[in-house]
Amino acid sequence: MSVRQSLLAILDQGPCYGYQLRAEFDRRTGSTWPLNVGQIYNTLDRLERDGLVEKGDVDEQGHVYWQITDAGSTEVRAWLDAPVERAQGTRDELAIKLAIAATLPGIDLSAVIQTQRRASLRQLQELNRAKYAGANPDGPEELAWSLVVDSMIFAAEAEARWLDHTEQRLARHPQRTMGLSLSTETPRRGRPAKADAGTMEVAT
């Protein structure tokens, strides 16, 4: 999630002070990714350093209003016009956990998957039962909230399907072929070569 671009996009509507920015972010995303005020101000400091925002007026309560610069508005437009690039490979904890567990001898992978499936389905049920708590159930805030929740529902459904797929693939491999003993080869220094997602072969 890009806090930087999100705050810039809000400031592109008009000057805001720190707490106001946090409130605007929360109501536009359904409070699904709450930000703390320290994170807001750290981001604003970096945006000011990069010439994308600047300090403006101070009100009677001492609130410092931040305003976007022309360069900041240009970055907002570039962000909205560009697709979100997904990183190659994965740092998803669940995928890494199951990949490692599949190589460890004596691990009941079916039990690991069942535990995760129960948690994933419980989360999916909670998301499907979620109701908008705002004052206007037909307003733009509800729409923004529902878009975020829908995304989380689709992700939870995809996770459940992936767990089913993983369980089916593991069932085709006898347990004796699963374990990996520690390698006796001396590792090479440096980072391992990255796999090219466009040329990776998919094993079945």
C-alpha cells in the first residue's frame, strides 16, 4: 500500500493538517488500514524533502496545513495513470510457510493446511457479515469502504482455493519424497539469481 501517494492524492483536493489527513484516509478506505499520526508526519516530512508538498497556513488551534506543489500534483496523476506493479516472487508468509513445511520431514502438512483453511474461512465469513457503520449507507464513503472489503473478500476466497490446490498437489507426492536434508554444498557468496517470472516452468 502506498501511503505516500494516497496522502498526496488527498492533498491534491486541498490543504490538510496531519490529523485531518489521517481522518480523510480512514473515511476513504473504511478504516481498513489505519495509519498512526507519526506515520503521517514522517511521510509528510519526506514529501516536503522531495519538493512534493510544503507547509502553508497555521490556524488558531496551531494546526499546520500542508499543501501540494505542482510536482506533487504531477506525481498524483502519474500514480493514478500507472498500473500497480506486483513484485516478482513472493514474500507472502503463508506461501513461504507451506513451502518450507513441505520440505521438512515428519510434518503433517494436511494438519497445517486444515488449520489455515479454518482461519481463512473464518475471516471470509466475518468479511461477508461486515456491515458499513457510517451515517450514510448510500454515500461515497460507503462505496469506498465496500470496494476495500470486496477486495479483501476476493483475496480470502483466492486463498481458500489456493489451499485446496496445494492440498491436491501435495497428495500426489509420497511423504518420502518431500523431506530435504541440509545440503553439504558450500553456498556461493552473494544473492541467488532471481527467477524470471516470464520464463519460469510450472511443475505439476
